[in-house]
Amino acid sequence: MKEKSRDNKEMESGMKSGMKSGMKSEMKSSENNISRLIIFLIFANLIGFLYGLVFYEEQLKKIPFILYIFVIDCPFYTILLAAVFFLALLEIRSKELNFIISIGAFKYGIWTLFALLYYADYFFAQHIFWISLSLFILHVGMIAESFLLVSRKNIMEKRRQKTANWIINWFDWFILVVLFWFLFNDYIDYLLGLHTALPIDETRFIVTAVFSVLLSILSVGLFYWLNKKRINIYAKVPVINKIKERISG
């Protein structure tokens, strides 16, 4: 009886050990799959960056190198997305950097969709229809990626200033700097003329400029709110949620 009891215990112990080993193996395999998907996103963004440089090539020839960053808005945030994803593979993360990049990817993704549709008579003309369609799809992806960077922790928690002034309460120094950066980009684009080349139409140009400024404010406010409330729009999509956890921590 004692021998049978020992045998049963050994079998149970072996089964538990096997189950633990199997679970570890599954977890490792799952982690590897997530890493491969992140690597795919890195290469996709690198290709998007190069594609963007080609798109802006003629415009870049007319300005000094120091101003490139204000012209290649979408490619700039695309390469930053690739950099953040790469750093995430190395377990290096910055909530503040993620916050800024998520806003940039969202804002310029939305702006591009707006411009493509608002100037559809130009961008979807027969000779560039497929180029514009590909740009539309790529920027939908860029918007989707922006939500991967929303932190699961409130990045403003430690920076909250105790004051009765609701303006300071809502936009602390970090938010103000981020907002200033995007509004400064709008100033450079529409008052100094470094915006993406658009068809000449004064009325539509003014509408586009106003839309961009409002979008800057909306984007900063939206991602501030998402981070503050720790909202995860991918919570019910297991694979994407795992990618998000790996990237945003």
C-alpha cells in the first residue's frame, strides 16, 4: 500500500512538473510570437518612413536640412514608432516619450486622412489614385498604432501640482510643453509655409489650418485623458493587447 501511495505521489509530482514545464513552454512561445509581431511593426514603420521621404522628396529639396523635421511630420513619427517598438524589445520604455509620440502619430494620421478626403478631387484623381489610397490605408494603421503607446499607469500622477487654478490642474508643465510643441508645428506649417504641399485654394487652406490647430488641442487632450483614465481600447483583443503590454509596460 505504501509503495502504491509513493507511486501515486510520484505520478502526481511528475504530472505537475510536466504541466508547469508545458505552461512555461507555451508562455515562452507566446512571448516569441509577440516579439515577432513587434519586429514586423518595426519593419513596417521603417518602410513607411522611407516611403514618406520619397513622397516629400521634391519639397525637401527646397528647404534647409534643419527644417526637415517640420515637413516630414508623418515619416518623423513613423520612425519614432519604430524606435519605441525596438526599445520595447530591449525592455526600455519611457512613458513621457510614448505620450508625445502617440499624440504625433494620432494627430498626423488623422490630419492626413482629412487632407486626402478634403482635397479628394486632387489626391484621388486618376493619375495618383492608388498612391493616395495606399497613403490612406497606411495612416489608418498609424492611428491604430498610436493607441498602443497609452500607458497602463497614470504618467501625470507624480507631476500633479496642488493648486486651485483649474487650468494648471488640467495642463501641468509637461502637458503645456507637449501642447506648445504641436501648436508650434502648426505655426511653422501654416504661417511659415512648411506644410505638406496642397492644391492652391485659399478657403480650403484656411479650413485646413484651423482644423490642424484644433486637432493639436484635441489630440493632446484625448491622450491626456486616455492616460489619466488608463483606457485600453485593445483590452478585448488578446494578441494586440499583449503587444500593447509589451510596448507600453
